Amino acid sequence: MWKNLHQIRAFRSGSNDRFSFVTTPIFYVNAAPHIGHLYSAIIADAIHRFNVLTSPAASHLEPPIFSTGTDEHGTKIQLAAQAHAVPVATYCGQISDQYRKLFRNFGVDYTRFIRTTDPDHVSAVQCFWQALERSGSVYSANYAGWYCVPDETFLTDSQLKENDSGVKVSVESGHPVEWTEETNYMFKLNRHQDDVLYWIKHCEDRIVPLKFRKICLDFLQEPLPDISISRPKSRVSWGVEVPSDSTQSVYVWLDALVNYLTVTGFPHIEHQRCWPPTVQVLGKDILKFHGIYWPAFLIAARLEPPKQLLVHSHWTVDNQKMSKSKLNVVDPNERAALYTHEGMRYFLLREGVAHSDGNYSDTKIIRILNAELADTLGNLLSRCCGKALNPEAVVPSFDQETFQELKSLDTTKRLLDLLQALPEKCHLHYREYNFYLVVDSVIQLLHAANGFFEGTTPWTLKKSEDKPRLRTILNITMEVLRQAGIILQPIVPVMSGQLLDKLSVPRKRRLWSDLRVNFAITERSLMGSEAILFRRIVAPKEENVVKKEPKMKKIKQKN
Ligand code: MSP
């Protein structure tokens, strides 16, 4: 019984909470990436970066793992390659490269990019299959049912409906189904129903947000049917061969899920050092595969299921699902040309919430980026680094006496209170994957800093004798910016890097543990000449925004 296995493992290895192993789903190569795909990857990247930021670089810890990649087998991919008149392997390589490039450009800092066509993955799938067989969870059966090619799955009557044209389709995806009769290998899913239930219930935040945990528990209310885990090779030839039967290919979803094991070196013994994943990120459409099938497969193979699943909702456009036929697919590369890669990362993590769908809108993105990155963060940096107030281009030294005086002002008190509370608040938000609240807290602090700046009118001190006051105001503001830069690293890594570079914060002093409030005692020079973090974007006329390639000019930020 897995319940016992789990206890043995926990006893044997102790908790390894400080090890970080984050995964994204692997992406189908039947079409080019869109912002929804990028979103899954950026969420996982932000979690990975936060884990690195907060974990001490101790030699006894396993290096963190952050895996992503492409899901390349199955009929859907075969058909897409045919439609492009390209050999299937070449086609997979082309789209897989698009994902790799996308992730490089958007700073998705993975440690392994896996392709299901990689040789180590193919052998991991076959070893995993054999482990399932050894556990007595696999049997052969004649299978007849409605099969949905785009979803690569058999559907039961209750999962089907007739669409407006009288065609039988999947209720969930709307994709058409066809009657199929074949010999398949089946997996005894039903046998592991209680174990999956135990796995979910054993830990309050096993599946977050809670609404998705509840959906999984609802699936488990009814007895689970056994599932087919192979397809005749005559129908699905582009796949991994079943080890003991060369007429069958492994079901693409089983093949795909095993990628999470492959990246740890499975089946080699050292894979155990980093198993299981600490958090697996996935979209709501693939919840059943990750929340029910995946733990059941692992338990059958005597492996521990993941510690946590983070499920996110979807991006829609005009509140409609993105789809090629509706011509409303948002291409991240095209948008990055207008708003920058960092701008897109900021927007997706700032506006996206895991529990409900987000609506993509160009008007909204322009408004947010201009108001927050240009006018709030960028402007504050330019003000305190610019020649007007800071001709010597330094982080000026701090004057204790002036500081005491400034502290009596309400605007200073408010700023210092927010500053003190910021690290703990943001730590919690990151741990709960509420990136929008991290950004909210930082922006609130920056507004308070802008208020402090306005209230203390440092520009009136330029020509006066009161240099300690001017120096101290700049010093406090720059400390706020240092904190904002450290905290925002998982969200906008390049921009935060530029901000911290400008403030001459050494690379080794950008960890979470460096967030203690630390007003610089000795003066240090600023780096570089320009301090423009984000240039304002000029919004085109409303009717142009929705066009595929809107023309937008970028103009220089005003200080
Ligand atoms: N290949 C499977 C996953 C196998 S993992 C073992 C798959 N691929 S996918 O390319 O269709 O989707 C990959 C991820 O992108 C999923 O997390 C999915 O939810 C996400 N998104 C696809 N469209 C999306 C939106 N419109 N919005 C947000 N995320 C979406 O499923």
C-alpha cells in the first residue's frame, strides 16, 4: 500500500524542503507558441528563480532542477507535419526550436529542455512501462469507444455531445470524435483510486488553488474506469514502442508525463536523490492527467507522486478562448517587439491570477506598463540618479541626524513602515504563488517613495547648504529601489538586474537575505550613464490595437 511506502520514504530521507524541482508541462509541437504557453513557463520560471533567490548556496544541497520542453509524439503531431508537407522529425525540430528560442528571449531559465524524442526519454518511458507491468497494473483488452484525435483520448458517453451541425464532439474541448475498435493495453486506474485520494487529502495544499483540488476530489467521487495506455502502431506510429510488443505504441499522455522522471536521470539510481518534484505547474485543461492519472501511474510504479501541483487558469482574448480559427491567437514575439520581453513578463505575472481566467488586452498592457514600469519605477530611478539632483552620480552617504528629523514626517513614517514590512509580505505572496500581490506591494512602496520624494522637495536643496538632507533623501529612495530590485528579480530578471547594476549592488549581494534595510553609510558611485529602465509606450488609436501588427512608436521616457 502506497500509504506505507510514503511513510517509509519520509522516514528514510527526511524532509528535503530546501531542494527545488519545478516543472512546466511540455508543449505540443503542432503549432507555434502563444502567450498561454508562455504563461505556464513564466510562472514556473518565477518560482524557480524565487527558490534560488531564497535558498542558501549550500554544497550539500542538490542543484535545483527546472525542466521544460516539447511533447512531440502522437497522431496530432503527425497530421500537423503532413499538413506542412515536412517530415515529422524535421517538423518537430522546427517547432521545438521555436519554444527554445522563445524561452531564451523571455528569460525562462530552465536547467533541462526535454524533448520526448530524446533517446534518454524514450528509454525512461520503456523502463517506466516495465515498472507498471511488474506491479501487475497492466493488462491487454479489446477496446471500443469514441476516440478524440486532437485530445488523444477515448471519451465516455457522458463526455460527449452533438454540436450544432450534428457532429459528435467532446463536451470539454468541442473536438470531434470517431468510433474506434482496437486491442490496447489497459492500466488499472481503479486499483489506485484510494491512493490518489489519500495523496490529495494528505496535504492541504497538494493542489492549489483550492478550487482545482476540489475538482480533482470531485473526479474521485465516482469509480474511476481503467484507462487505455497504448495504441496500435498501425494507427499511431510516431511514438515510443511498447517494450514487450512491437505492434503497440505507448499512449502519448503516459509518454509525456514520464518526462518529469527523465529529467532526474530515471531509471538510474541517482534519480532518487531529486525525486519527487517540489512543484509542477500546469494549466487547468490538463488537470485530470496530472491530478489523477499521473499520481496513479507513479504509485503503481512505487514512486512518490509530486509534492504539489500549481494549476493556473487561461488567457482569453475578448473573453474568448484563443484559437487559430478565430484569428485571435496572441503571438508573444510580436507583442514583445512592442512592449519588450520584460514588459510582457511583467504584464502576465501582474495581471494573471491562478484561480480565474485573465483577459488579454493591448490597452490594458500599455496602461499598466506605462503607469508602473515607466512612471513609477523608472521615473523614481531617473529622478534620483539624474544629473539635476545627483551630478556626482553616487549613492550618497546617509546622515543619521537628518534621518531622525525626516522620520518625524508622515510621508517618511509611511514609507519606512512599508519598507520594513515588504520582505516578509512578499515572501508569503511568492510562496503562495500570488505574483500579482508581490508586484502590488512593491508598487505601493514605490508610490510611497514618490510621495516622500515630492513631500521632501529635494530639488529645492540643490543650491542650499543643506546637502546632508539632500543626500539622505536620495539615500533612502535608493534603498527603496534596491529592495524593489531584489524582490522583482523573479518577475523581471533583466530589468531588476539593470536597476541593481545602476545602484552598484554587487551581484553576490542580491539574495533575499540581503533585504535587511541597509542605508548606505559610505558613498559609492553609480554605474553607467543612462538610468532609463522602461521607455513609455505610445498607445496607437484604439481601432489599431487589435490589428495583428499594430504600429507603435516608443518614445523616450519623461523625467
Ligand atoms: N503536451 C501537453 C502537456 C503534457 S505535460 C506532461 C499539453 N500541451 S499544450 O501545448 O497544449 O499546453 C501546454 C500548457 O500551455 C498547458 O499548461 C496549458 O494549460 C497551457 N495553455 C494553453 N493555452 C492556454 C491559454 N490560453 N492560457 C494559459 N495557458 C494555456 O497540454
